[in-house]
Amino acid sequence: MTESTARAKEKEEQEFFLRAEKITKVYSDGTVALKEATLEIHPSEIIGLLGENGAGKTTLTKILSGLLPPTKGRVISPRGPVRFGSPREALDFGIGMVYQHFALVGTFTAAENVALSHEHPFSTIQLADTKKGLEQLMEESGLHVPLDVPVEKLAVGEQQRVEVLKVLSRDVDLLILDEPTSVLTPLEVNELFALLRRLRKDGKSIIFITHKLKEVGSITDRVVVLRHGEMVGDLKTAGATTEQLARLMVGKAIDVEARAVELTEEELPHRESARVEEMKSGPGILHVENLNARGDTGKIAVEDLSFDVHAGEIFGVAGVEGNGQTELVESLTGLRVPTSGVATINGTNILGKDPREIYRLGVAHIPENRWELGLILPFTLAENAILGVHQWDEFKGPLSFLRRRKINQHVQELMERFEIRATGPSAPAKSLSGGNQQKLIVGRELAKNPDIIVAAQPTRGLDIGSAQYIRDLLVEMRNNGRAILLVSADLDEVLALSDRIAIMYEGRFMTIALPADLDRETIGLLMGGVTAVKEGV
């Protein structure tokens, strides 16, 4: 019997691997994030951890992974109580977590970041050995990233893959994954799930945090639900329904089939071809022709793209992140200067213009990274609510002084209209949950009364309720005649919302088609660059 086999057998014979007992966490501002939460983790088990934004999922897993200490309660192993002073101590114990907010050194390459995570202070980094191990791990897991490019030059999705590889390379006993499938193709999701099943077979314990109830049913053995910091459900996956899980998450019944964008092939919206053809006959609000742009590494990221987005249309762009979606959005919103091509809004050229000029032409932008591009977290709601529009006459008084009363009134209206939960206009943006931060961004952008909305990853990291609220707003804006360019790594979201879909791979559109004309197998192949489909619209 090999050492690893013996270790797995010993784990299987244990009653549990780790137990969090009556964990309470109160932050310095008085926020109670967890209330006597108890979670027992067994060997050879995949646990799905569900809950709305702000339910306490991240706090609990940060305590388990050594990033936070509990206020009350304890974490115990079969050998007795454990208390980790840092994530490194937790890693040494055998616990690794892929955090929602990445812990990467931007100027280091992917290989250097992984190597750094393996070494202790003053030790020599074995970069060649790390790269060799990573190449093998990438083949086994299906998670591929460029190893020699600084991670700050990688797309958000590629950075997430670096984080997953970093933890997998440590051969941990408990692997905690926070939304790991948000940037993967259907094929890559299947490969990741196959890897997780192999890890489970080897005796590993896995906590899988996701908002996708469909994933919970396909990969987990047990489901634990948090609501307002309390454990409200701990049940076997085999006996749980999606309606039951959704009700536990939000505290009330939800029509999952109607509200969640997790649909079967038969349930996908079938847009009427006649309506699309009629829409195409009119002028496009956004017109793009032979657009080319380079990425931060200097390589071509957007190659010869041509398309139109029409009034009353959601034009969806699907694909694995890192295939030019970020550069496309930046080129159309003034954040990146394309190398060549044409892009117009209502006939006016936008290439080479700065973001403020483009926004004045009727463009709203929901950025893919709300913390870096959407908000200034230390600023108040009032200050964030007028970013980009602070020069409007209604907010600017004599000598360019801001009209505080008008601004506060504007914020109150946004809070009511877009259901933003906050203590008031003076609350710092960092005090809001992720869902409410996103609602603030969406509210600010839609309040501009735009002609076209560029929405990049608009529901990333949001719970089922917040995500559906954002989707409903986009559909409402589409129905009111707005043009919407939707860029999302969530394939279900693109399929459910879009009138037309483009599949993007290595900077090019593999096809532009109606949702009803594409099945998931074909989409998965297109997202991986395997084949091409004749354009139908």
C-alpha cells in the first residue's frame, strides 16, 4: 500500500476531518456575520455551500482557511482543537481556499505566484520544478493559463484559474472553492467536476460555493445553506429539490424555473426570427466594423470583429474569459485604444474618444470588475452615485460646488428604485454587500437614460435573487427600446437573455446565431475553438 493510499484509507476511517462548532463572528463595526454556525466536514465528501450575498459563506470559509479568527466558537479536528493564525498555517494543516478576491502578486507570472505559495520565507524558489508540475496539473484538470505572463495582464477569468491551480498544486486535504466555474466552458466544467470526483475518491474533502443550483445537484453529496449568518439547512443532495434550496436561501418560496437562469434545452427562449429580421432592417445603435485591438501583452486580442447591436435587442457575447471579451468592452467604452476599425454610436465615431465623451453619446457601462472599475469603495454612496455625471447641471452649483441636497435626493431615489439596501447616502460603498454594490452601479448607469448599455459580467458573484433582479432590469431596458451588449461567462445567462448570440474565441466571433439554433454541445465546441458554425443571422 502506497503512502497516499494509506493516508486516504486513514481519512476514510475518521469520523470527520474538521468541525466548526458554534462559530460566531462579529466585525469591528458591529456587523454580526455568523451566529453559532456549526459545520462538520467528512473525508471523501463534496459539500455545496449556499446562501445569498452577505449570508456568511465567505466569513465561515475564511475562518476555516485561517484568514479570520472566530469571535466565539471553535474549530476542531479528530486530534483536538485547531486555531490557524494565517492561511499558511491552514495550508500546512491541509486546508486551501480559492478566494473570490484573488491573492495574487500582479507583477509576478502565474508560475511565480504558484511557486511563491509553496515556499517559506528565505527559501529558494524552485521555478522550473513548479512549471513542470503545473503543466502536468493543467493537463489533468483542463485548466490552462499562460505560465510566463504577469497575472496583472491576464483576464479576470484567467487569474481565477491561477488561483485554482495554486491551491490544487498543494495537494490539500480540504479544498474550498468559491464560484470556480464562472469562467469555464461546459467542457471545462465537466473536466473540473471529473477532477473533483477523483479528489473525493482519494479521500479529499471539498467545499463548493456556488449560486448555480444546477451545479449543486450534479457535483455535491451534501448541501449546507446559510441565511443571515445562521445555518438553516444541512441536507443530502439526493433528497433536495431546487425549490427547497432556493426557499432555504431566501426565506420564501421562489419559482426557480421562472426566476433562475438555469434552463434546459427545451426551456431556452425561442426568439421569433421574423422579429429579429425586422429589427435588423433598422439602423444599429452600435455599429462595429473590422475592429482590431491589442491586449496588455501586445498580442492581438480583438481580431477583425464586425457586428451591430440594434434598438430593442440584447446581443450576447459568450466565451471563456481571456478570449478578447475584456479588450472588446474596453475598446467600446474608451478604456482602450483599438489599433484599427470602425465603431459608432448612432452614427458618431467613438474610437479614440475618452470615456466621458462616449458616455455623453448615450452609453452606459456596467464594468466586469465592480471593485476596480465600478466603485471607489471608501467613497460614500452619494459620491459613487454621481461618478461620471458629477458635471451635470443638477449636481453642480456655482463655482462648480456640488449640490449636496440634490445629490442625496438622487441617491435616495436610486435606493428606492433599485432596491439598494444601505443605511443612507453617507454609507461607504465598502459597507454594502456585493449584490447591493452591483445594484448601485446598475442604478447609476441606467439613470443616465442611455441609448445603449454595455454590460460586462453584470451578475458575477451575486446570489440568485440579486442576479435575477439585474437580469430583469436588462430585459426591461431591452423592452423599452434600449440596445444592450451583454458580455458574460455565464452561458445560461447569455442563452436566457439574448436575442442573438456571438461565441468568441481568441479574439474572433466563431458564429452569430439565434439561441434556438445552438445546442450546448455545439456551443461548448465553439467556445473551445474546435469548429465553426455557419452564421445564421
